[in-house]
Amino acid sequence: MSCLGVLVANSDTGKRTALVDILAQCGLESITVRSVDEVRAALAQQAVHLVFCEHALPEGGFREVLRLAQVTGSGVPLVGVDPSAETIG
């Protein structure tokens, strides 16, 4: 696995798993979370280089995640995941 940490924030287990599988095929290590609170904890505990974030998560959504990235000073790029997408891949 690569040392590039990718945070996958998605409340849907199937979509989260599908995205993690795709990232693994690319040699990327994923950190998975289901809520903004879990994003907050992950950003505080480890280096993250890219975030895939569902539009709406429990306790907030991608805007809250962007704010958290700014507060932590990480400046991590964020890719918004469209909640209306039926499949990933």
C-alpha cells in the first residue's frame, strides 16, 4: 500500500466499500468514516492527503469537512461525492 492516506467519508456502507476497493486497486490506503464527528477524529489522529466526502453526512456534510480541514491547517483537497449516484465504478 501507498503511504498516501485517503479519507473516505460516506454514510452508505456499500458506496463506501466500493470506493475503498477502487482506491485499493490504485494502491492507495483508505481511512473510512461515516460522519463528520468521525472525520474530525481522523484528521486529528493521522495525516490525510485527500478526502472523498459524501455531500450530506450525519452532523453536517462536505462544507463542514472543508471547515475542519482549514481549522487543522491540513489544506487537504476534497472531492465531493454526489449522493444521487447509484453506482461507483
